[in-house]
Amino acid sequence: MDRPQYLKWIVKEDGVVFEDQQPLNCYRLSYEIDEDILSDWALHIRRHYVPDDELEEDAFLNELTVEEYLRQYIIPQKGENFGPTARSNDISEILFADLFEFVLNYEVPRCKQYNRSGKNESEHGTDVLAYRFFVGPKKPHKNDELVAIEVKALLSSKEAGKVIKDAVGDSKKDEHRFSHTLDYYRKKLRSMGKISESERIARFQQKTENPYKTLYVGAAISSLPSIKEKVIVGIKGTDLELKTDQSIFYVHGADLMSLAHQVFERCTK
């Protein structure tokens, strides 16, 4: 996928710590209402659900315009049961996928939102997978990396501590389920015609034969406008009991649920 324009709004905040001075990876989403960037973001999100080469045919077969088809069958709507939750979850997972791919230079498979059973129903398993090869996909190396990312979003809240705790807590469960997600992604990517991506995923199903590094990330996002004195109050890093292969990423910004609705209302083409 092309790099979305909204990423220029994501600013790394160095020096942010918990109450006990333990650091975390923190980013601020500092945005403005720019029609071109919001429309580009919306198109980027829509392509996760249905690619360009399928959209017109899908709409035609359902005797609907493209916009009608997207609203009825594909894009979570604000007034539907679980619609706002689906919007919050999807935009947050895609944001962290973008962060790891375009900012941190990992490869991230994009198939979770594609062709799911219901537009307001998220797939089970690890929220986001990211990987990086030390040499190349055809030369397995012990320093290859697989990152299992568990995303928790509270876009309607300014709370930081709770969403971080929830993300870290669920991240500890990922070692029991990311292997299933790997197999699911491998088969789904193959069915989408993304054969080379499917083969890259297959490399990480061979840990016994070809060991690699596994990293776990608790990824949290909420609508905290700013962090006073660069301290996340109400939570200590030691309370999270992080494993040696586990880290925390936190993204914050003002009124993110309102922003999410503005983006999704533009997902019409």
C-alpha cells in the first residue's frame, strides 16, 4: 500500500515516562481538518476492506452505486449497533499497522479487514502482525523478527492508564494465539492472490527449523490531548510486569472518536 498522508500528523514524543520514570514509546496525533488528507486517509482505510479492482463489480452485482454498496455492506456506520466500536477498532489497528510499516520499517500484511463476515465484526486472533527479515525472505536468519501487536482503543476517553494496562495484559496472551493468526493470514493472503506475501508469512511458521525473534507489543490509543510534564499519571511501569520481549506503544490526541467518524464518513469511493 502507498504511504498515507495522515502519517505526517503522527509526532514522536521522546522522554514520556510512567510515574516511576519507566519509559514508553509515545506518539501524538496532532491533526487539523484538511479535506485532502482526510479523504486520502479514508481511501486508505477503504482499501483494507475492498480493493479497487473488486469494488465496482461488487456494487454492480448488488444493483447499487459504489457509495450505497460501501455504506450498506462494507463500511461500519455510526448509527448501527457496534458501528462506532468497529470504526474505533479498525482505524486504530490500521493506524498501528501504518506506524510499524511506514515509520518503523516492518512489513505488515493487510488482510484482516478484507471480506469479513460482517462489517461490524472483527476477526479473532492477534490484532496486527509485523515482521522484518535480517537478510531476506528466502534466507531465514535467527535475527528475523516477528512482532505480535495487541491494540486497545478508547477513542471516546481521555484515559491513558487503563487502556495501556488493557493492551499490555492482552499482549501477554498473544503467544498462545499468534501462531493461529499466522496460519490464517497465510491462507487468506493466498486466497487474495498475494502469493509472495503468503510465502513470507510461511517462513514464520517454521520456528523449530529456523528460529527467529518474537516480540510482543501492547499498543494503546486514547483521546488524551496532551501529557503534562511528560508523565503518564496513575500508572507505574513496574505494575505492568513487562516481559523482556514485550514493549508498549501509546498514541494520543484530542477528540479521536470525532476524528474517526469524520474519516469514515469519507469512505465512500
